[in-house]
Amino acid sequence: MDTPSPETSTVMHKIEGTGNPVIERLSDLQKIAEILVSKFGNSINAWVVEAPVFNEPFAVYKDFIPSVNDYGEPKSYDADGYPASSSIVLLLWNCLKEAKNVISGKQKEPYQAEVSTSSSSTPRTLLLGFSKGGTLLNQLVTELGFAPVQLTEDMWLANKNVTNGGFASPQQDQIIPNSKDGFLNSIAEFHFVDVRLNTEGAYVTNHDVINRISERLAQGAPGIRFFLHGTPRQWCDRNRIWIRKEKDEFFRLLKEAARKNMGKIVYT
């Protein structure tokens, strides 16, 4: 049995244990996946990533952000070793392997997925981080700034199409990226969803990181979109005034980078 390769992979980084029954219901993995598919279309693969460790209600992304403390609060974002992108690629491949085994056990013919080792057929990746899941996006933004540019036919098509306000769909042969570099170069969108953190570090404020992303675009990397979704609960919280300050600084850095790259960075 062959399965069609997706146009897009959507990865949602979530938390749970909020105590709010509505949020808890929406934290159900299957419900989140169904919502993502309904929003982004049936041609996507939706992956929902939970924090590997919880310290009571606190999500701890230790495998992805080595600098976090026991409460999941990052001391810094460092691209050294590319821990987040490497962990996500390994996680996705293990998940795909398990899914193939489950499907194989339910059918008579061996399961064969259309998986290619060619980097030119990797689906675009859309990343969403809710609440503390935004810290994982910050780590990935940092790693993206230091990642080598992989010039492929897909990137040429994306750069050609970006002037029309969109991104070209790549040739679909591969289900998920086959390396950390492939994963980072496949990222088309970052969605920061109501990011919350009890310490500083809710958003990227490192000027060097955004400059490096800007330089990648100048080298031919495809355009990338940043979406900052928020509510007054976080952005107007007087007890966490750094959240809005960091959001505003992040927005300013993106605006500055967009001017340098003729719209290849889109932010909203």
C-alpha cells in the first residue's frame, strides 16, 4: 500500500495540566490533530509533540532545550549541537516507524511508504508553539539562524513564488525530513500561540540570531513567515511585563529583517 506524501508537515508543541477544563479538552492529542488538519487542509501531516517531562504542572523540554531548569524555564537559547531539531527529527522518524508497524499488522500486504532520501522533495514544515511550547520555537529559531542553507529545486520555486505573496508547493516524495538540516530548511512558518513564561525568554530578542536568519535569506534560503498570536492574558499581564516587552522587541527585529530582505520575512 502506498501513501501519498504530504504537501506540509505541521508540528504543534503543547502543554497540559492547566486546570482549565476547556483547555484540557483541547489538549487531547487527537482533537488537536483534527483541529490542525481542519485549519491547514487535508494535505498535511499533523504531529503533536508533548513535553517529555512534567514537574507537576510545569512542562520541561529538557531534550530540546538543554539549558532549562527544573521548571522548564530556559536560561538561554544556544544552537550548539542543534538539540531541538535533532530531537524532533528522531521523534518524527520513530513515530513514523511505529505507525508503519501498526498499519502493517492490520493488512495482508507489506506497508510501503513513499519515503525518499532526496532533500528536494521534503514537505514544508509549519511549527506551532502554545504557551511554554513557544520556548521550543525560540530554540528552533536560534538553530535556524546557524543552520547551513540547502539550495534545492524546492527553494528555487519558493523564492520565485514569494514575490506573489505565497510559497510554492514542492514535489511530494518524502513524508518527513531526513536530517536536522533538512528539517530546519523545510520550515516555512512559525506560529507563537499565547506564549507564556514565568521568567524572561518568552520570545527571541537576540539580534544576532535574526541577523543570521536574514543572511540565510540573502544566500537563497526560502522565505519564512512568523505569526505572533496572543491574548491580553499574556501580553497585558502586569505580573509578567517582560512578555510584552520581548514580543515587541521580537516584532521590531523581524520588521528590520524584512526591510533588508524585500519581504522574504513575513511577520504578523
